[in-house]
Amino acid sequence: MGLKQRGKKSKDMKVNKEAPAPSSPLGGEVKSSSLTLSRQTVLLLCLIGFFSLYIFMKSYSAQRKAAQEASEMPLDTDVFISSFPKCGSFWGRFLIASVYGIVARDSTSRVTFDTIETLIPDLELGENRRDFAKHEQLFPGLRLFKSHQSYQSDPISPSEKSGLFKNLPSCAEKVGEGMEYSQCYCPNCPAKFKKTVLIVRDGRSALCSYYKFQSSLNNFEGTFSKFLRDAEASHYGKSWSGWYGSWVNASVTKDVNFVGSSYSKFKRITKGGGEGGGVDVYVLRYEDLKSNAVEALRGVMEFLGPETLPALTKKVLQRAVDDNDFENMKRKELRDGGGKHFKKHYPDAVSNGFGIVRQGESKGYSECFGEEDEAYFLDELGGGDVMREFGYNF
């Protein structure tokens, strides 16, 4: 092939490269709008994917919420034990657990500061709230849980707070400052339980004991007068009167029915009767436990259900009281180190002699309260009115 022919071929090839694109098989031209259509398709697929994911997440969230709420819901036979701090809830738990230990196993040795969190768990502790549904029965057909929770009719479920697009009020907005992270979350919810044992103590003694307790844990520095007036330090989200007043107010609205009391002259409670269909509440006064523990404990055990304790006798009650008297409680605390919670979170205080069990006096408030502080508590904080509701004379 000559140079002239090769050159012609090269020229032809160049011309071919520049030739127009072939028409479509149907004879029309390929339109440039096909690129726009592709973008529309991608956008449509993205929207479909987004809504499919949204529907899936919504369904998953609903299922998770249902499962969470089911795990938080008490059984009809569960019992709530509630009190303001330093009103005898530790002692009350030991006494009740010991009675069931004697009846079921003829033993009280297993009731210690460590085992009590298994027998009657404290719902203020996160691990006990998390494992709520797994807690075993103290006695066939009966589980009990302790709390420092005041009454609320609208507690928040963790499943609600974690739901999609939820904007719920914070715990602090619901119950005030102090321990709010556990106070308004189920299952730490008194309104959800059918039965409650409400342990009450003279507010002056309770606050004096609580002041010494907080001071020994290095949670508060200052005088008792300052402690009494510092809501975050002394009020656990509410004043003593506000705390117990929440239960009294709930009885007015029929959310709570006072059906019994360890104080025999407390007419308002002993003729309550459970007419409102709400939470049935038995009032156990700390002072009654101190003066006649066997009879005060008998009233509690009968409220929990005589069908669960066919072998309940005075001998059984006396044995439980003797095993958990002041000296034995001090001995158990010294042996166990004050319980798992305090050993974990306050090791320095425990090693320096911190004690849950103190003097336990019924009227040990005189060392804290002066005349001005007592007047402030009884009148300005409303403590006097609430104490009268629970049969206290002063």
C-alpha cells in the first residue's frame, strides 16, 4: 500500500471518529433527558428507602417500648416498700425478710447487708431497676421492693424517654432536685404497684439522722440549720412534709387507699377500706416498731397476705425481731461492711467507720433542732400538719 493510500485511510478513520452517533433502533434520536430521568429515579429510590427505614425504626421502637414497659411492670402480687431516708426502711426489710426466712427455711442467717439486695431489692440502685423482671420471689407468690420514692401518678418510663421524637419533661422538672435520676423512672413507680408499705418516722428525728448520715458520707458540710433549709441536701427532691404529703394528697384523689396502720388509734387510716381502686397502703410507723416490734410487724405481715404465711405465730415474729434487734443489726453491719452499695461508692467513709445503723432513738432530734429550726420545720415547711395526719402529737 502506497503512502498516499495509507494517508487516505488515516483521513477516513478520522472522519469516522467524528461521525454522528447512530440513531436509536426505533429510528429516533437518543434524547439527552435520559440523564434527568436517571436522577429522578435515584431520588425516588432514596425516598422509598428513607420511608421504609422510618417505618422499620418506628415498628422496632414500638416493639422495644412494649418489651421495656413489660419488663418494668410489677406483678399484681408485688409489694412496694417506701420511706423518706433514715425512717427505718433497712430495719423493716430485715424484719420482713427474716419472717419469711424462718417460715420457709427455718433460718434467718441468710438475711445480711449483702443478701438483702437480693431478697428485697432497692429500686434506687440502677442494677436493681435494670434486673427488675428477673428478681426472684422472696416467698412463693411474693416479691418486695424498697424505695425512697414519693408518690407520683405519672412516672416516666425509660422506654418513653428513649422513643423516637419524644420531648418529655426531665425528672428534675417532675420531682425537684436531688436523686431525680431514679425517682421518676419506672419500675421505681409507686403508682404501678397494687400494695405499698409506707414507713413513717417523726420528721424531726428523720431529718436529724439524715443530716448525720449525709455528713458522714461527706455529701454535706455545714450546720443542721443550713441542711434543713437546703432542698438539694436534705429534701430528696421534696421536703419531709412534701414527701409524705404526696401520699396524703394521693389519698384525697383516691389514687391511694390507706387501709391499715401499726398505730391502733389512727382512725383515719384504720377505716380506709380500699374503696378508690388505687394503691392499698399500710402505714408502718418507726416508733411503733421501737415500742412493740412484734405487734407492729404482725400488722405488716397480715397486710402482705395471710395466705402466704400459714405458719405465722408470735414465736416466729419474736425470733425475727430478736435476730434483728439493735445489737444484732450493728453486728451484721460490722461483719458485712454496710452493704454492697456503700462499699462500692463510699469506700473511704466505710473504712473510716461510717454506719447505717446509728442510735435508732425515737426522739433523738434534740441534738439537731433548736427552737427556731423546729418552728421552721413544723410551720413553714408544713411538717406539723403532715405529722398530725400520721398520728404524731407534739
